[in-house]
Amino acid sequence: RTRRLRSSETPPPTTRRTFRPSAVVVAAMTFKRRNGGRNKHGRGHVRFIRCDNCAKTVPKDKAIKRYKVQNIVAPENISYFTEASVLDGYHLPKIYIKERWCIIGCAIHKKKIGIRSRKDR
């Protein structure tokens, strides 16, 4: 247990902190992405999700996410439904899907995103 020092006392030499410039020098390595490939920024931990392609666990902020909205009926069959409908102006329901992929490789493999040049990023 440590005791509190009085204002007139000086701390013992073992508790003094000395500055050693040789211990502080760190080689600056280059980094590929400013955000480290994540969208975490100040959070310590982010919950994990599963990839829709390979079922790999990946942090939620690192995953590639797309919100897909599509018609339940195929486009070539919509005219049949509108003709057979009793209600005028009836809108067919849509499917709302949140797609998540673990890495860019999985999203490119499923052809959901394409490779862009550096200036287009």
C-alpha cells in the first residue's frame, strides 16, 4: 500500500519517472486504409455478424452491407397480376433484404460490388 506524500517530502528515487528518448522512438509504418477497414471510430468492441456467403464471423462495422429491395413477382409477370387484380392501383408487395458479406472478396464473388479504380474510390 502506498501512502500519500506530504507537500514538504520528495518522492523516493524509485517512483520518479525519467524520460528516455531511445524508448519513445517508434518506426512509423505505412497503413493501407485511413479507417483500418472498419467503421468503429472510438468504440472499443463491436458485435459480430455472420457472412451471407460463407458464414464467417466478422465485426459488424467491418462487414460490407447492402439493403436490397425487390419485387416478389418477376417483372415479366407483373402485367398478369395487375390485369387480374380486383383493386385499382394495387401495388404488389416487395421483399426487403439486408445482405452482409465478410470481406470484399465475398461481395465481389457474388457480383454484388465491382472493383473500382483508385480515383473512383
